[in-house]
Amino acid sequence: MSKTTVIRKAVSDGITAQRFEAKYLISEPLALAVRDFIAPYVLRDPNLVSGDHYLLTSQYFDGEGLPLYHSSVNGEKNRKKLRIREYGVNRPESVFFETKRRSGQIVFKDRFRLAESDSAAFLSGEDGGVLSMPDEDRAAALKFLDLRDALRATPRILVRYAREPYMSALDEPVRITFDRHLCCSPSREYTEDVWNWKREWYTPNLNGVILEVKFTNAFPSWVRRLVSRFELEKTSICKYVYCVDALAQNGIFVKNSSLRAAGRHS
């Protein structure tokens, strides 16, 4: 199934506006060829501190019976995701709380940044700081809490992958990323140790590199040439779904309120 997504981001860290997103699953040799092709048109993402990638880890929330998982599996017109995300470090200073809502081809993504040391208090309701947040942060925080409470959602799973990011060197808002080494681990609570790397990780049955192209309004001409040159075909890839399935294939079920495992344990 082909999918082009429009994204509206209400965030406090400067990421803006309405965007389209196209995803492709490609081989590693093809990923290297695509990287060579885009080299004259892109710069390394300024958020990349060193090397050619960073690790991105998300803790996904879902309700009893995994309604958010099933809405994606069933391709429902209106579906949502709820997650906390950190970028590349074992003990992050801050994390992002994200609510992603899809209606048809339009996706609204709201997120806000919070100090990691304040995150557990925010989730427990012990922190009274929501009302003192800047307007955009407060709106995103309330959307996160409203969806969590409506679904009685709790943490279910950690999803991790390595992202190689680029941004257009031209005067156009285009971002291209290559996601590799997707893996997951059951995670049923948010604690100070949730981002700890010392856990067992499971690999979904997804062979290849996930290429994502994010842009505004229409493909620039060089991106159209990229798609044509390599005969890229858009696809629908939900990392959360792949990861829930991977755990189930290893006898680990995240559907119920208590984690049940058969066979291998994490």
C-alpha cells in the first residue's frame, strides 16, 4: 500500500508547519547509491553531533488490548500514536513527549520537550508545572495526557533504530533520513532506567533500510529525479507494529496489563 503523509508539527524546538512524508523500504546497496545521488543537494543534519547517525529510542504507550496497534494494522482512517522519545544517549538530559494523530492523509504531530528528571513526575501527575509551560508546550502536554487518560494507556515497548539524517542544502524544507537496525524490547513502565542499554533487544522481520523523505507541498525536482532514477515505490511502514509483532513471535506479549512471556524472557 502506498502512502504519502501530511504532517503538521506544533513543537517548541523550531520544527514547523505542514509537511509530506514518503517512505520506501530499500536494500543497503541501494541506500548507498541513493546517498551518493543526494550528496550535491543535502547537508548533514545539524543535530548530528558526530559520526553519520544517531540512535533514536521511543517508548510507545497503548491501551488494554492495544487499540493503537490495531488501528494501524487495520489501516483505519483515524489513528493515533503516543510515545516518549530520546535521541542517542543512555542518560538523556531531556526527552520528547509526542502525540501523533492521523486523519485520512493528514497527520498532526504535537510534541514538547521535558527534562528527563521531571518526566516521571509529569506522568504520575505529581508535577503541577503544566500550567506554567509556554502555550505550545502546554497544549501538546494536555493532548498527551488527554489521549493517555482516554485510552488508559501505559508503556508497552521500546523501539530503537539508527538514523542517518540529511537536510536540503537548497532553499527548501526537505529532510531525508535512512533508518537502520530496527530493534525492540518490552517496556512496561517509565523509570530513570528506561533508556538503559543493558536489556535484551529483538529484531523485527524487516529486511532493508527505511528511507524517508519529508518535504513541503511537492517534491523538489531533484527528489523527483531520485525517485525516478531508482524506481522507488512508496510503502506503509509502522515501526511500532513491526516491533509488537517481533516480540509476539518470540513469545512476549504486550497486549495485557501484565507482561506475559513464553519461552525467551527479556
